[in-house]
Amino acid sequence: MRRVAVSVLIVNYQTYAELTSCLQSLVRFPTEDVEVVVVDHLADPAAAAAVRREFPSIHLIEVRSNPGFANGVNRAAHAAGGTYLLLLNPDCTVDEDVAHGLATWLDEHRDVGVCGARIHEADGSVQQSARSFPDASTGFAGRTAWLTRVWPTNRWSRRNLVAQSLPHEPMACDWVSGACMMVRRIAFEEVGGMDERFFLYWEDADLCHRLRQKGWLTFYNPNVQVTHFTGRSSQRAEIQSAIAFHKSAFTYFWTHATPARRLIAPLVYLALHVRLGIRLAQIQIRRARLGTH
């Protein structure tokens, strides 16, 4: 029987061109002990069939609905057989053997449950994917916040984005982006996988938080790299994605807040809705300028 060391788990949502590029980049590297499982949400039968023809070795699971990213990861993990689970967004491409690179490092660090790669944007810049668990500063000094864009070295952004200095060696952090993270299967199963209350966003931070509570470490490994063409799926449902982001942010707060901190839940809820209102207004203004809907 074939021994599977790494299962690459990809959750696709109507991004077949990007998925094809992702799979083309993966198959350039040894696959004897690597399998690829794709969960295809709101699947287009014709497009899915084309993917199967081009990549007959992958396991593609068509789902006619869209139950969310966390649900898709859990479905893929259930169908997978690997010792390690490599979560990879369909709008990522690899230029090296990421699966074995991360797996080999995890083999040597048995107390690490999650390891994330260095993620490059399409323009070559480095995405700040190694982060601290969110707190009150994350709303205004997180990775995509205005303050971080205009003043990236401020102390709040440095607190949230812990690898701004672009380290050359693996470093411990609170959580890493689910765009490319490898999870030790036994750790993933110990915490029951992804929390499916998170439809989209923050499920990666929640997973790392629950793993931390079980004693597992999370590391960022800049020596293994991928390219992420950020947000291709979310651009197809921009407003819904913005709503999901803020809803998941509140779910994360409520899940991990102490009883004392939950007393400020109404303020957190209000702040997130104000932030969401601003984001939705920005989307509408940009669409009006572009003449789109």
C-alpha cells in the first residue's frame, strides 16, 4: 500500500484558473508519498471534469453548496491519509518542494504542531503571515489595516506582525496564515480539526490558539516559500467576504475571551460593525468609480 507522508488540502471556490496553476506547480515535484485532495465548493461540473482530466492523480471532491473554508478543510482531511496536512490556497503556486520541505522540518521538531511558509505576494513582496493572537490593536494595526500600510513600523503593527524584520531562520509565533500552513495530523485530530463556526477567515488563528492550549507550538519557516495571488476567491464575493471577515472576528473574540473580557463584548461587536460599515462603503465607492456592481 502507498505510504502517504503529506496530504495537500485545497479548498476551491470558483477559481479554476488559479487552481489549475496551483496544481501545475505542485506536480513538478516528487509525489510518491504526497497526495492532493481538492474540495470544490459550488462546483462547476464541466470545470471540475477538466481538472480531473488534466490531473488524474488528484482526489477531487465536488460539493454543490458552499459550507465554508473550515468545513472544506475538515472534509479534505477526512478523505486524506497523510501524516502531515498541508493547507494550501488554490491561488497559491509553489516554486520548490514545499510539502517535503515543511514535513522534513516538522520531523525534526516534534513539539511543533503547525508550521507556516514564507508567503510572497504576486509583486514579490513578503506577506506578513506570522502573527500574534489578535487583541484590541488588531482592528487598526493588523496586516491590512490603514495604519500598517502607512506606518508599518509602529509599535502596534510590530506587535501584530512579528516577522516584519524578515527573519532567515524559523521562529515561534502565535499563528500563521492558512494560505500555506502544514499541520501535524495527530495535532489536528486532537483538537477536532477546524471550527466550522468560522465560515471564512480567522479559522487559522483559532486552530493555532486551540493547539497552543494543548501544548503544541506554531512556527514560521521563512526557508520554505510560496507565492500567493491574494484574494482571488474573495474577489468573487467581495461584500460577502467582508461580512464573513468581521463575523468571524467576533466569533474568535467570543470563543477565546475570558469571562471578564466577555463583558466588553457589546463594545467589540459595535466596533466591528463600524469597521465593517467603513469597509462596505469603500467597496461601493470603488465600484461606483469603476462602473461595476
